[in-house]
Amino acid sequence: MATTKKKSDGKRSQKVAEALRAELMNMLLTGQVHDPGVQSATVSAVALTDDLRLAKVYVRMLDLSASPAARAAMLKALERSKGFMRRELASRLSLRYAPDLRFYWDDAIDRGREMEAILREIEPKPGDDRKQ
């Protein structure tokens, strides 16, 4: 019995999202985006809707201890460069429609650090008499 492959199998949106992430990183790392505010930006993930119209782009700065003001300035610079990046992505990836890019700060590393700090606080110290 042959199985038919559904159109949604393989999730085209996931494949295109990864291609978008790679191309955005390439543009940022090679200096093709000329706004100086995006120089320290890295793209950690891209989530794309199934209709390929909206891309949520999660970004970080190379400096892990960047201030909230520096983060906001970088997000603003990415918004200023959005038109250029959309045109480039549509051309490079041969997309009929360039997805609308929305930039978000990726706080996964920050949440991980907070969890590690909490775990270190509750970790029993050597010589601690508490029974487990």
C-alpha cells in the first residue's frame, strides 16, 4: 500500500525559515547591511508562518552583557534595514513574496542563565547535613 505524501509533510515553512536565517546571517556577517547599528547582530532563529508571509526573526548581540538600551537600538536599526533585507531575501531565495520581517530579542540564553543561577542557589553544599 503506497502512502501519499501530504503537501504539509516536510513543512516547507520550516525549510524556508532556515534558509532565511542563513541568508540574514550572511548579510549581517559580510556587512551587506550598511547600518552601523546592526553590526553586532546575530540571528538565532526564524519562525515563519505556513503561508510564508510573516517571519519572526529572533536576534541576539555578540556582546552577551549588552544593555537594554543597546538591544533596543539594535532592534531599531534592524527595522530601518528591513526593506533592503526583504528585497534581498526575495531575490536570493526566489520567493514570490518576501515575508514581512519582525524582529524580536531572543531571551532564551538569558532565561537559561536565570535557571542556572536558581539551581546553583538550591544545590546542596559539600558538608551540608540535609537529607535528600
